[in-house]
Amino acid sequence: MHAIADGLFTDETPPRLIGGRDRATGRIVFPCPDSADYEAVLLSSDGTLWSYTVQRFRPKTPPYAGPEAFAPWVVAYVELPGQVIVEARLVDVALEDVRIGMPVRFKPVPLDPGAADSAVIPAYAPAGDTA
Amino acid sequence: MSDVCIVGIGIHPFGRTDGMSGVEQGVIAVRQALADAGIGWPQVQFAYGSSDAAGNPDTMIDRLGLTGVQFINVRNGCAAGGSALFSAQMAIKSGEFDIGLAVGFDKHPRGAFNALPSEYNLPDWYGEVGQMVTTQFFAAKIMRYMHLFGISRETLGRVAEKAFRNGSRAPHAWRRQPVSIEEILEAPMISDPYSKYMFCSPGEGGVALILASEKKARELGKPLIRLKAATMRTRPPHSFEVFAPSVDVVEDDSGPRPTASQIASADAFRLAGIGPGDIAVAQLQDTEAGAEIMHMAENGFCANGDQEQWLAEGRTEIDGALPVNTDGGCLACGEPIGASGLRQVYENAVQLRGDGGDRQVPGNPKTAYSHVYGAPGVSAVTILER
């Protein structure tokens, strides 16, 4: 298992997402830009769902590098309080149960669950009893 | 300062025209606009041309005539057409020229736009995970807006239903068959909450506008359609845009995020010296049904959340208090990027001249508004007066 790109999240357990803090303004963005103007900052693992949609068709390849087989997935915008809102997948939830405001936790998943050597991508899953 | 006037309009029907290039569709629109203005190509002193995917607009001089005319190509995302018009207006306002052309055309392959991360200064992984998809952003933006302001999915359906009904009355529209709201709501989903009828498709088409100084317009004897304002603006801080891996957190997040459209709109109203309540007909960017809803508020025509009632009461129908997208907008016409913003201005000129036929706004409208929005957070607005 390997991250789809370097510098996206840590390899500790559990992993944490890595943002970038603008040294001049304090503004946090994701991913961390490859620039001396930004310093890497660890992002909170817990957040709430800010908005979402469901991707209902297989995106064009390139650039999409996922498996040929397609199942709809949730595209989430997750608010990490006081830091930044990040775009990632939301997993382990029925499509009809997704609600804005629900608590979620960082949980990277394989891009291709059927492949042993799949790249791992940023994702969130419902947190706590609301799952 | 005297006004810049629109003295000639031309359009090549939107949709799919197999076997005809985008440039050729632009040429057809230009010839129509020249005939409408009652002038020949040699009288055109300058041109601005916009195309995103169908080649360099200035190549059309091969077909129109090698007069040595100044011809500048414009590429500015979804605001390309608006930017061409803005530039043409400035050329006349500066006093340098008396009469010129703004032309836009495009011809996109079938299916959704296929953007690559490198074109938007984004890392490759963003596309590899399947997030380089414009529809995701538009859906997520309306999903939060519906949550904040109580807009129902049925209201999104009403917007699409109106678009196809209006499009059926517009000769230049692509989708010319009305679709029932039931069919719209129950159609296959593309990106929740949007079904396939709630998104426009990339397409083809061409639009040409001849602009002239007021003095020149009077000489030509054309009805004076005055371009009272043309603005193009970029995004403010904390906005939520297409292809955004992250969005700023803000202290008070109970309203919609600020947008380029709000800035372009406010500046256009300031320049024209009128307000949203003075507008008789509006063309608002409706690349998806929810965009029209949100743009009604972003352009100052109603408060956030009022759209639910406006649509239920039919206030944006052709015979309503503020007709919106009288030719069916992008939903019925499709979106050839380079031409789309100019189509809105074409439609407004048709309405102000009273030439709308089955889709004519009643009551002899005197003011018309157009608005486009696009990646990565650009907007262009025009206000016309007769």
C-alpha cells in the first residue's frame, strides 16, 4: 500500500492529512503547495460534512486512474474546524444516509479495492454512533 | 460619454452541426450580423473573437476578406465571450474606433468537459482520484445552498422544465422539445441532486455582435440598443470554486460564499445607474438548474431562499415579473464556451427589439441583463437599454 502522492498524509497510525500554512497570512490550504511560502501543517482527523455530491458516472481516463468497474461514490467537502475545508471521498456510508453536518473521521482507502497494490487516496468515514 | 450601441446581431444555431467547423459557424454568424447592421466587412474597423476549443478566431479573415483589420483573439474560460464584448466596448469608448465586431464560437467533443489537472495548476493525483470533474463542484455548491436556504429539488426541476419550454420557442436553441417536470426529476442522476436534464451539455454554435459608437449607430439608422455596462471580474477571497481541493474556513458560514458574480453584478448596476428592480428581462448562467437559482440571488434579483416561491409562482417565466433565460439558456442551448456569453446578449437584443416571436417578453421591455460565470472563478455581466 502506498499513498497516491507524496506529502498528502502521514504514514503514522492512524494517518493524518497534511495541509500547508501560508507563512505570511496563516491561511491553511490543502494540499501543501511546493513553495517556500508555505509550511506543512498536520490537519485534524475529525471534521464535519460541509457539502457533498454523489459521482454517478465513471470519470474520463485520463486523468481518472481508478478501476474500469464503476460504483457511485460520495465526493465530500469536510470542514476541519479552525483549519480548512478539504475535498475527499466519503466511504462506509449508504448514499441515502449522507447528511450535511454529520461528523466524519479521516480514513484513507485504496483507489482500487480489488487490487492488492492499489494506491491509497484521502477519504473520510462517518465517526461515532451516527455511522 | 456617449453610449456604445449594438447595431447588428447574428447567430448560427446552437447544438450539433456535423461537418461544419466552429470557425465556419462563427463566419455564418458574422455575415448575418453584418447584413443586420447594413454594412460590409470592409467597414469593420476591429474585431475581438473568442473560442475555447475550436481554433483561432482570427483565421476567419480568410473567409471574410483580407482587409487588414485588427483582430484580437480572446481566451478566458467561460467568460471568453463576455471578455470579447467588454474589449470591443472599450475599443469604441476609447475613441480609437467607431465600429467593430465581437464574435464567439465553439465546437466541443461530445460528453462532459475533460479537463486535466496541469491546466489548472493542480497536482496529477487530483485527477487520478476522480475529482477533476466539473459537475461535482456544481452539485456540491447547490447541495449546500439547498441545505442553508430550504430550496427543494422540485424547484430545480421547475428551472429545467422552464428552460426546455422556452427553448422550444427559440429557433437557435438545441433542445427544442418540452420535457415534463416528472421526467426531469425521475431521470438518471448525474451528480446528486442533479439528474441528466438538470445539466447543460458542451455543444456548438456561433454568435456575432456589431458594436458602434452612438454617432455611428445613428448614421446607420438602427434602433439604439445601448450597452450601458459590461463588466468582467475575478473571484474574491473565501469563494468556493470549481476544481478546489480545499476551501477556506470562515467565522460566519451561515450564508453563501462571496463570488465573482456578485462583484461583476454590483459594478454593472453602478455603471448603468440602475438597480435589479429596473431590469425587464435577464439571461443568467444556467449550466445547471441550480446555477440559475443561486445566480438570481448573486446578481441581486432576490434574497437567498426566495427562489422557492419565485419559481412556484412562475415569476421567472416569459410572462412573469422577471423573465429569466427566455431562449432556454445553457440548459436548452448547450454551452459552446466561446459563444455562450454572447448568445445571452444576442437574446437580450432580440427581446429589446421586440423580435422574440413566440418567446417575446410582453410589455415592450426596455432593459436587459446578462451574466456568465466560469472556472476558475470569473464572471461577466452586461446591461442593455433601449
